[in-house]
Amino acid sequence: MKPKYLPLIATLVIFLLGYALCVAQYPNILSTRVIGNLLTDNAFLGIAAVGMTFVILSGGIDLSIGSVIAFTGVFLAVVLEHSSIHPLVAFAMVLAIATLFGAAMGAIIHYLEMPAFIVTLAGMFLARGMAFVLSIDSIPIKHPFYATLKGLYVKLPGGGRITLIGGLMLLVFAVGILLAHRTRFGTNVYALGGGTATARLMGVPVAATTVRIYALSGLLAGLSGIVFSLYTSAGYSLAAVGVELDAITAVVIGGTLLTGGSGFVAGTFVGTLIQGLIQTYITFDGSLSSWWTKILIGLLLFAFILLQKGIIYVSRHRRQPA
Amino acid sequence: MTSFFRLYLNRLLPQLIALAVIVVAVSLVFPGFLNLEIQNGRLYGSLVDILNRGAPVVLLAIGMTVVIATKGIDLSVGAVMAICGATAAAAITSGHSLAGTLLITLAVGILCGLWNGVLVAVLDIQPIIATLVLMVAGRGIAQLITEGAILTFNDPGLIFIGSGSFAGLPMPVVIWLVFGVLIAMLVRRTALGMLIEAIGVNRQASTLSGVLTPVLLIAAYVLSGLCAAIAGIIAAADIRGADANNAGLWLELDAILAVVVGGTSLLGGRFSIAASVLGAIIIQAINTGILLSGFPPEFNLIIKAAIIVVILVLQSPRFRTAFAFLVPARGASKPSERAAK
């Protein structure tokens, strides 16, 4: 077995073990209802995390995700309240804005040779600020089309439901996996993560790829914002604070190397589910406080970083004697 | 000595100009901005308020500067502030003396820094990730200490640190002034600063040339933890309670911003603690200025973002090479500045 699959398998094993432990204590967790809710409740995080996976695979980081989600929600709420624009048109508008926003950050990162960290930090302030300027109140969305969308679901045996947003997350992950492993763009992203200089020498269009990566992350953050506004039926400029951290955590727990170049979109899916599972367990338990979520996730993060270090160490030492 | 002073001023000139522009702009909109008055032996006024409110970010920026100079970053400072605030509140309410409380809290901050430092220096983990662990888990730990509630306290000694005054200045200002000068002397009057810069420029090369890289790296993160502990004590003493959820929330980003505004590169190497302190005060002056001038606070973040973008563009290597011919004086002053160090 190739060592690069190890983190992915470790993530999967941890998820299954964790799930088994939860089931052993609360047999009700093993129902399609819980699984359906797990998908619905984490849909916005999962979609944003797919974008973050590409950014991290390329060796970058995107701190603006949470703010873009909040901006999208407020934008939709304001547009739907003050005009007669159909939600689908508003969706298209906000996706275009989010994509352009991401592309602009990618362009600054590449052409001004600035660290992604500080550029997307500025983007985080800017997007949150624009949300504040649009409205500082929490605006409910009462458009009938929203009710229609929320009513769409596929029934699973056992009473569970895969809602529209849960299904959308699964679709985004499927497309993300194809994009990462079956297209030239995906290969370029992995190459960039291996080192910009090397990638350039191999003929990777560094500028175009960087811009596209951040545009993709912006697009998915926008989509995640739409999902979030469907999920909460409101737009609020203080919503989704810190989602970028949750997304980064999902990516790392999913086995993607934070230095870039190695990892899987599928791992991010499991990483998202692990976070959701911890949350679900704490809800089922009822007596545990929610701060245990943070501590547990921090510990998991640490464990995975150590695991990755170990794998790099082992694979380096295995190669040397040969 | 005078030439040293002039070079020092040269380095700080952009930040001083920026601060002056902001102060003048705000005082034009809000005439009472520059007023200072003495009541009960303590200075009052908007300017003092800026120095006072900015204390946590100034302290964090001092530690962050040294960490960034080693080509690292410390994302956990906000969470460490929350942990230390909670520790201080828990210690004082469980009957420890003021000195004991302060010692315990500073020790906890140092411990947090040690954890980060070991991850970065010994386990060789990327700083952004290594400190992310404590950033994610830290608030959970803080809530574990306060048991989910906001722990309040009435100890006059601890409250004095947040709202007392010494020699006419608010206590937080005195603390960061003394601490800042101490650290600046420590790194600039000894070879420490140069060795830290050497690590930031090229870690491997400095290890090969005999610098004790792991020890210095750990020390940098320990300093950052210590700064966060002091900032945490001040923040808790200010509101007379420890709020695990909100103490120091997002201050790590403000601290990093302060360092960047201060002109220290995120890519490591040359640093200036005084410039970062000025950067932190600039940020606080903007915040206070927007509030005072009656500008809607909604624009606060956009203005902040715009300022970062302008500074980023000015600092970017591409921009510098493209416009190098326009500013020959700056290019010429660089070698002499380096020689002075």
C-alpha cells in the first residue's frame, strides 16, 4: 500500500470507530435519520471545505470563507427583501460576485507575490465589512421559493431524508473529487503544492492556476453561503464566524498535508463528518458541554499532524537505503 | 548615537507619518480629540484612551514580532489570552494571593508558548498549523477552567492592573511601555535580535553556522505566550471577569496586522518591535477614530481592509522593483541601515 493513502485510511478508520462507539452507547445514532441530519447540518461546512482542500493542496490558505458565507447570506436577504428578483437570479449574481472576489485575491497573491495568509485576511475583513454595510441586522428570508427548496428531499429507508442541501454537498464532493484527480487543473494544483518553482519548470501555468484555485474557493464559499441561507432562512452579517477554521480543520483531519501537494478531497468529506459526529454525540449525551467539541477537535488535529509527520519521516527513511 | 537615533527614526518614519495623518484627520472631524486633562492625578483624553484600549494588541504584537521574525506565526495568542484570563480569575477567586495568581497565570502563558515552540522547533511542524491546534482547542480549555460561566472577581489588586493608574498613566499603558522597552533592549542590546533574524532568513544556514536554532525558536514562542498571558490578565482585569468565549477573540489577526503595518515582513528576517507597537497603536487609533468621528462603525472593517491592501501593495517585492527608480533615497539608505545594526 502506498503511504500516501495512509492518512485517508486513518481518517476513515477513526470515523468508523467513532461511529461504532457512539452506536454502542446510543443505538439510535445508527438510523438514517441521524445520517441524513449529519449531511444536512454540515452541508455548508462541507461545501466550503472542498474549496479549502484545493487551496491547501496548492500550498495556500483562504481565511475569507466565513466572511464570504456571511456576505452571501446578507446579500441574498437584502436583495430578496428589497426587489422582486427571483432567488435563482440572485443566486447567480452572488456566485459571480464571490467567484470574482476569490479570483481577485488569487491575482493579488500571485502578481504581488504576497503571502496568501495576509491577502485572504484582508479579504476576510473586506467581505465581513461589506456584509456590515449591507445590513447589521439579521434579516429573515420569507420568499416562497425558499420554502419550496427546503421542502425538497429524497426519502431514505428508515425515515431519514437527504435534503436538497445535503444532496448538494454530496454532489459538490463528487465534482471536487473528479476535478482533483481527473482533470489537468487538478494535476496543476497538486504540482503547485509540490513547489511553485518546480511547477513552473514543469510547464504549469502558475498564474492562471493560482487565480482559478482562489476563484474556485470563492465560488464554493458563495455556494456554501447560499446553502447556509437556505439552512437558516436568514441573512446575518455576524453569521458563520470562524467557519474557515472549521474548514481548515476538516481538511487536515481528512489527511491533506498542510504544506500542500498531497491529500484527497474524499478525506475532507470524512473530516467534515467526524466534526459533525462529535457534535451529534454531544447533543445525544446532553450532559457534556459543547466546549468539549473544541478540545476533541484540537486533539484530533494534533494527532493527524503527528501522523503526517510520521509518514513523511518513514517514507523518507525507506527511500534512503535504496 | 545621534546617527543611530536618526536611522531609528528613518525606520519608523512611515508609521509615524501614518499615525500623524490619522490623528490630524480625526481631530479635524472631532475637535475634542487632542484634549488632555488631569483628574485625580491621572491623564484623561482620547489619545490616552487609544494607548489604553490598544494595550492587549500592543502586547500581543511585541511577541508576534519576534515570532514572525523567525519566519513563524502564532495563531494561538487570542486563545492563550482566554486561557490566561480564565486562570487568573479562577486562581484569585479560589483564594490565591495576587502575586501567586500572577505567577500562576504567567506560568500558564509560558507553558502554552512552550507547547507551540516544541511543536515548531522539535517536531518541525509548520508554525501556522502547530499554533492552530491551540487556537482551536484553547477556548475549549478556557471554558473548562471557568466551567462555562463568566468568572467575576473583586480583588482590588487584580482590578488595579486593568483600571488603575501609575504616574498619571493608566496601568495597562505603563505595563506595555515597560515590557516593550525591556524586550526591545533585550533583543537589540544583545546579539539575540540578530540571531533571531538569521533564523528567519534561513533556518538551516543559521543552524549550520552554530546558532542554537531550536532554543531560540522555542524562546520566541514562549515570549509570545508570555505576552498573551499579560494581555489576558489586562483584558480580564479590565472587565473584572474572565470571558472564555470573547476574551482576545480575533486579536491574533489584529496582532499580525499590527506587525505587518509596522513593516516587518511575514517572510521573516528584519524586525522592529517599536514599529509593531506603532502599528498596533495605528490600528487602535483607526478604531477609536471611526467611533469618535461619527462614521458608521459598519465601515470599520472595510477601512481596515483597504489599509491592509495599500500596505501590502507598497510592501510587495514586485511593486518595489517596479518603482525602485522613483525612490532612490530609500534604496540607498538600506545598506547603511544594515551596517548600523
